[in-house]
Amino acid sequence: MKIRVKGFLSVKGVMGRGGEIDLDLPEPTIRQALDELCLRCGPEFRRVMFDPETGDPRPENPILVNGRHYRHLLHGLDTPLRNGDLLAVFPPVAGG
């Protein structure tokens, strides 16, 4: 199943490849896609995206599936992804 991952801002630089990676995973979940990104993009990606104490994505990092934050999906990080889904990952963002 093919999933497109697009990184924004500083995550784009950490991901390399112009901030876009296509993943081909059998029956992926959001969690599995993020784990695969950690393998492909290295320790800097993990440092930017995950809390070192809990191992979970940092709460201030938006992770969207087709424009919807994973926390608003029924199964959170264990939400199954479908062929053609777009997973968008952002570093912490603040505004004012």
C-alpha cells in the first residue's frame, strides 16, 4: 500500500529528498509509517518528532492524515492508512 509522506518546515530538511517520501507498507498504521520514517530518516527525525521519555510523538507536533490530526481519528496512532493517503508531519508550531 503506497502512502505519501510530506514534511514541512524543519522536518522537511531532516527528511531530505525535498521533504517527500513514498512508503510502500503492507496494511500500515500511522504508528508504523512513523517508525519507518525513523528508520529511513535517521535519529534526527526521531529527535524532532518524538518525546524521548515516552516514545510518543511530541504533543506540539501536528501529524495529519489527509488534513485531519491523528488525535481526532478514532484509533489515533493505530489508525489504518489506505492506499494514496497523505501523511503530513510538522515540527512544533506556535503563533501569536
